[in-house]
Amino acid sequence: MLNFQNIILLDKHIKYLNKKIQNDNIFLVGWSIRDILLWIQNSPTDIDFTMAWNPKQIYNQIDKQDISHFITEKFWTITLIKKNETVKQRNMKWNKNLSDDSQVPQSAEDGSSRRNETIKYELTPLRTESWYKDTRHPDQITRSDDILLDSARRDFTINCIYYFSTKYKLKISDTTKTQTKKDQIDILQKEWICFMSDSNILILQKHNYIKKLFKNWIFQPDFLDHLLDDPKIHTTISQKSPNISITSNTIRIIIDPFQWIQDITNRKLQTCWDPDQRLQEDALRLIRAIRFVNVINQKLQEQANESKISLFDFEKETRTSIKKNSKLIKNIAKERIKEELFKWFKDGSPFGFTALLDESWMLKYIFPALAKTKKIEQPVRYHPFDVYAHTMLTLYQLQKINTNPIVRFSMLYHDVGKPLQFSQYKPWLSKDEIREIMSWPNNHRKNWPQIAQKDFSKLWFSSKEIKEISDYIAWHHKPEEILNASPPNKQKKLRKFLSEAGFEKVNNVLDIAIADRLWQYNPLQNSSDISDVRELKQQLKTLNKKEWQFTIKNLAINGNDIIQYFQIQAWPIIWNLIQKTLNRVIDDIKNRNKKEKIFEFLKKNIKSKPI
């Protein structure tokens, strides 16, 4: 259920913006309200707000002291970033306004209070929009002073909610009854208006009331008094939150023109107005819909810990429309898709998102190589299900232990080379034929980089990001190779891998190996036993702490030393000699990383291979 009293935590932002913009008719809008009411977080760092007036006039009037600021001419969006105040500092200020014995519940913490983040406000003035010819941008934008007209352009009901608060002395009699939160929803469902007198919160869904209360977007206190004269809409909360300090002389108004509160209560995501129209206007809404469901569900699960909760799903017509319009995803600029992807893979559940993407018929447009792994059967002694199912299950395991989005993308594509490899299989293959298949280019570990580069470059991933994803997949069998080595060679191989990749990347590869192992099926090998990989992780920590990452830079000699000592100038051979030196030294750094020892070793190599 929703926690309406939590909305009070947003009052500080409205007060700050009122002062900065020198206007008292400001409305917060969108996801920050949603997350506060769901108690997914208590410290939003990106806050959207809206108001009327000419954007340039607003921008010129802003008190710009202690803030960074800019305006976009095309869409009139004004961005304000507070300087020199982190989330942690802001929470300290807020805590002073809470009751002495209260604390912010741990369940509401999203980790942001521990990060050094600034607070960003984005103002998009009230407006209307015309048809979208390119399925992405409106052809014409018109300023408005009507909240209802502004709400009519918005995509989903969960984003179409406004919050307004101002100093105001209420003139009402004490005729309220204590009721449960369910009773409050029932009143709202019947009357489309509900007033909580213990926290001075008015929820307003009736359009003609909204229009009259904010005539020409200006708050009308006389009409508020008229509304509150009706005792049947009054209620109180049976269990007040101990963490919220109520200010009695402030009126708080939640404007909900599309009955978002009922959608949230029923855990349904749906569009404002006709879903086909909304999705065809802006095709990016197709994947935003999936992200909203995915991220909200992930946060609700984190909030609930072990307790059972109701998760979000699509409203029936919205789900049907998403599938019907799935092809429009091809019209979206790839950099926008990438931006959404990183939000999903960082803050949401990659498993849940990819499953929704598949269920919504968009997987083949975003991750075509992954889509081709469906119905590709594997040797049953390792995997009793196809490549796609194995990949999804490994991704589900990985997201529990590793939050790096690049690593998660790597897990998603770690077996996309198998369709090509398995296509070469025929009955009764000889050892030589199997060996040929496993060689370049048919081995899935070797052909994957080309597949990954093709798909991720189309999504505008950078060369660095693609290289890192490729490395993780090329290395994803490395832990098994190390574990299969003889006991004396295990640490040597691990040390060499640490030298090549560094601690963080090796640790990520071990996480990939754990997730991969957990969703193999081989009773003879007992794939669910990952104690050996965990032991390898511990050895990696010990080795890293003891020796750190030993690379070419740490050798006691360099290329110039070799040139001077041996009086040679063959640069390619010098590089080969340095590589050989590194491979030898890394097996016994303490005794072998000495100039005289290295030159003795190089003399033998130079004699055996004349320059």
C-alpha cells in the first residue's frame, strides 16, 4: 500500500524551489513522488517539477547563487544543480526536522545517502504537444497554464502525478474518522477526492475540481475551503508514521488526474489515454514501460526483504499494444536505447528486463544474437535446456552477486557463439573433426567477440565497453582452466591471469564462472558445488594483497636496458623478449625479478634465436 505521509519529505524541495524561482505555484511531478509514496526511497536526487510562464522569463528570474544552471532552447527545459551539498548533508538537515526519537527506516534507504551525489532539479514548463511524425519528437510544443492539458501529453499514469504544498491555515471542523489505508482508497474510488486531516494531505482526481482549485495554474484557497467543507471525504491514518514530523499550517495536495493511485494499488502499469496512440507517438515508451515495471519490482523486492509482496505488471490493453507496436523500436536512436539499457542493467533486474523484452517481442531488435540462441539444444550432460534458457538462468544468478552492468551484459552474451558451433555438429564425429570445430572460427569462445562487436556497436557502446565485454567472454572458461591445472601450476596460472587482467576483472570473471556453473547440469561433476571457485576467489584476494598486479612496468628491466646490454635494435624481438621475461618472472617474483637473473635468462633466448 501507499504511504501518503511520506510525501511530506518533498516539502523541503518545494520550499527551496519557491525561494530560488520566487514563485509559490510550483508543482513537483513524476517519479520522485511515485518512489516516495511507494517508500522505495527517501532521498531523491533527480527531481522534476513544472509551472507555467514563459521559460525564458522563469530562467531570468531564478536566483542563480550556489547553483549550476542551463536551459535547452528546443524543449524549454531548465536544469538546476545544487552546488556543495551532497545527499548525506541534505539528510542531516532533514533529520533535524524529524522527531527526536525517529530515524529513517533502513528499508527506505537506496544507498544514495552513502554516495557523494548532488541534487538536480529539472523544470519542464506546463505545455501541450502535437502529433509525433518521427515516433520520437513532437512536431509542435505549445506553452500552457493548465495542469490537465499538461497531464494529457504524459506517457504512463505512474508518471502523471503532481505535488503541491504551500503555507495555509485550514478552516475545517474535527469531523474525521480514523480509517485504514484501504478505507481511504475506497473513499477515493467513490468520490475521486480524499482529505487526510492528520497530515493535511488532499488527494484530488476529479478534473473539474483540479481545474477550479488551480485556475490558470494559480492556487485558489477559497475553493479549497469549499472542498473541505464536505465531511465525507475526511479521514485520518490509523497508524501514523513515527518518522514524519507534521507541520499543521501547510496544505499538501496530490493531483492525480489519471487515477494513478488506483493503478499503483492494483500494481498495474498503463498509459494515459489510448495505448496505441501513446506508444506510436514516442517509440522509446516501449522500452521505458519495461524499465519502469522492472526497476520498480526490483526496488519493491529489496524493500520487502524476505516478506511476500505484490509485483507490478502491465495492464492488459497496454501489454497487447506493446506487442503490437514492438517493431517501432527500430525507429529509436540507438544511443537512447543504450541509455535505457544501462539504467536497466545497473538499477533493475537484468533477468527480469530481458524476460520482459522477450515476452514483449522486442528481444530480436535489441539483442539479435541472444534471440538466435532460443531452441538451440545443448549436450544434455551439461545443460538439460537450450542455450537461451541457460543464459537467462546464469544471468539471474549473476545479478545476485555482481552489480557491474558491463559484467551483466557479458553474461547475457557469454554463449551467443554456440549456435554457429553447434551447427557444425554431425553424428559420429571423429576426434579430428571435433578438434577442427573447436578451432577458429567455430569455437563459441573465439567467434563471440565478432558477434558482440556487431550487436553492441549497433547499440552505440564505446570501443572500450565492447573490448571489456569481449574480454570477459573470452575469459569465461579461464577459471576452469586454472582449476584443472596441477596443484603446483594453479597459483602460477592465477598470478599470470592477475597480471594480464587486474584484480577487479579477474574477480568479475570468477563471478561469471560461479553463475555459469550453477546453471549447468552434470551430476557427475556436481556443478552446484562452487566451493573450488570460491576458494579461487580467496586465493586471488590473498595474492593481490601480497603481490598486487605485477605487470611489465614492474619488471626490473625495460626495453632500453635490453638494447644497451645486448647492443641490439630489433624492436619486435625486444617486445617478445620482454613478454618471455614477464612469463618467467611472474612464477617467482621474489627471486627472479632481478636484473642479473633476467639477463642470464635472456642470453639463452638470444643465443637460441639469433637476431
